[in-house]
Amino acid sequence: MEAEVDKLELMILDFHFGFQKADSDLDYIQYRLEYEIKTNHPDSAGRKIQLLFAVEQKETKSCIYATLNKTMTMIQELQKQTDLELSPLAEEEKTVTEQLKSHIRDS
């Protein structure tokens, strides 16, 4: 059972790092869209698109973080129910956990 929990924890870490890359990709796409809009449509249409993009990005991040938080909670409950001894978090895991908590508080 402990192996399954370890697998789930690794999946969460992979998911988080994948999310960081997706977040970076979204930032790049936003930058490119803003550049194209400013270049081709210097009027107020650009502001509307920026606002729409920001709203969609925030909603997407919120959904991802909510799913990740729910998964982490399920893992913790599973560990409690199976009486598995929790090993201390590695530094990388501590960092990821703190980042997740920070993002959840901010949303």
C-alpha cells in the first residue's frame, strides 16, 4: 500500500511541475497575443482581449489547484486510514506544498 501512496505523491509532484510549465506556456501565449493585438489592433479591442485572457487564466488555475488540493487531501486521508507512517517531506516537496498553499490562498 505504501508503494501506491508513493506513486500518488510522485504523480502529484509531476502534475505540479507540469502545471508550472503550462502556466509558463500560458504566460508566453498571453505575451504573444498582446503583442499581436498591439501591433495589428492598437485601439481598445486589445484591452478587452487582455481582460478576457486574464479571467480565463485565473479560472483555469483555480480549477487545477482545487483538483490538486483535493488529491493531496485524499492521499493524506488514505495514509491515515492505512496507518502508514508518513516520511518527512523532501525539500522539493516542501517547496511544492508551500507554493500550492500560497496559490490556493491567493485564489
